[in-house]
Amino acid sequence: MTHNRRPGWRPSRKTAVKTILFVEDDPIIIQVYRGALQNGGYQVEVAEDGLVAMKIILQLRPDLVVLDIVMPKVDGAYVLNFIRSRPELKATKVILLSSATNADIARDVLAQNPDQVFSKSNATPKVLLKAIKGLLEGDAPAQQPAS
């Protein structure tokens, strides 16, 4: 189907492809989830440590960040605090996806109000994709506690 678009036409924010920053240091997990998210229609950028993630967040302003807690250089707790403490980033949706258990996820991390929290052992790419669609399209499912 061909669309006739006038010069200077740009897609509306609703039709624009949403960008997800996937912050993870395990290359296998990156590969599995990145493919699923791209197949779900999202543009996916990857950062393999928290320091790189913060730089990308400032430059790219992604619609959503999927964030591991335990990472090299700068951990996910620091990155989440970085996002939540800046007025221009505060509305950024954040999903914690970690192998850390509830006992491992400190109260101060959860106090930073991530939008969703998932355990890697329970969050298949399909489950994560459903949560992302809910957050970005306004119909967020109930938060799954990390276990």
C-alpha cells in the first residue's frame, strides 16, 4: 500500500517507533531480548554497563529503559537514581529486569519507583514485551514482584 505524504510530513508521536534502551551486561540475554523487542516493533539500543547507559539516556531520551541491577562500572541502582533525580528524565519509564532477588534489591532501589520489576528467571521475552506495551500504550499490567 502506497501512502502519499506531503513534503515535510513527519509521523505523529503516536505512530513514531518507540525507543527502548536495554541495559544488560550478559550478551546472551541481550541477544534474546533485543530480538524479541525488535520483533515487537520497537527500536532497541543497548548499553552493557551503567556508565554507558547514562550517556545514552541523556543523548537519546528513550521512551523506556529496561535495566539490570548488577552491572560493571555503574550499577542499575545508580542509573535508576540518575533517571529519577533529573526533572527532564523523571517521566522515563523504567523496568528493572534482574537476577537479584527481593532481598538483594535494596529498599532504596525500590524507593526510586521503577515502573515494573521482573526477575530474569520469571520474565520471558513475551512477558517483558507485554509489560512494555502496557507501559508505553497506557494499559500497564500489575507489577510482578522479583523473586
